[in-house]
Amino acid sequence: MERENLWAPWRIKYVQGLDQECDCFICHDSQNSQDDDKNLVLWRTDKSIVILNRFPYNNGHLLIAPIRHIPDLDQANDDELLELTKLVRESQKALSLTIKPHGFNVGMNFGRCAGAGLPEHFHIHVVPRWDGDTNFINVCSDTDVISQSLTELLEQLKQTSKENNLPGL
Ligand SMILES: [Zn+2]
């Protein structure tokens, strides 16, 4: 049984991310599978969701999150941590096959002071990098240009996933 369930049974829906009042976009996306294309959802797995960031730092910026609405690693169980880590691997595979980056930044931000845009629901950033690409801050100011191709990129990544049986968990 989850620790949260033992101590605060009324919060079960909340910690499972099923609370309809929750205004978290990851919970919103994970509960509305009919809108996966609109929400730029690439993959759904047992415990996790992989989404193309609508405000990317660079082309192909993916977010990997547990489906449960939890703020940090301390609340994640081992099964979730294993799946999330495997999804980092599979995301890098899919991106490498699709848009051939030269490298990646993979990271997590905890707390607003550390730059977390959504501190209540932790997520892993996978950001493709290319030799000579601009730094994060410069790229950020140009997100409109990148986002025009998000739908197209999502389709390409889905096609790559189908052809290569990704994610292979
Ligand atoms: Zn959430």
C-alpha cells in the first residue's frame, strides 16, 4: 500500500492524479487520452506519460513524468523510478533515430527556485542538443519558431516508435 494511502486516505485521488480539480497540465493530459494528439502526448505506459514540451528549449524537447501527481523522487516507488529511467533511454533512442541530435541534456528541476515550471508534479526533461546550437536562453526566446513544427515532429516520432517498437520497456 502506498504510504500516502495509509496516512491520508482522502488524498488517494489527489496523489494518483485523478483529482478533476487539479490544474496540473500533466494530470490533465494523462486523464484525457482522447486529446493525445492535441496535447502532444507521444507515449503512455503503465505508470508514466511522455509528452513533447509545448514550450521547448530546443527541437524535440520531451517531458517524462509519472502519472501520479507527486512532487519529487521521494514519493516515487521503485517501479515508477525504473520505468521513468527506461523511458529516458527509449526517448533518446526515438529522438536519435528521428532528428539525429549530437547530444542530450537530461535533467530535473525541483522547486521554483531551481527553475521548475510545475513543481507539484515532477518530470524529467530530455533536451536534444546539436553541435553549435544556441544556448538554452537564446533558444527559449525563439520558442514560437520551434513550436510551429511540434505536430509534425510528434507524427515523425510516432512513426519512428512504430517502426522500432519503442518504447521497449
Ligand atoms: Zn499532476
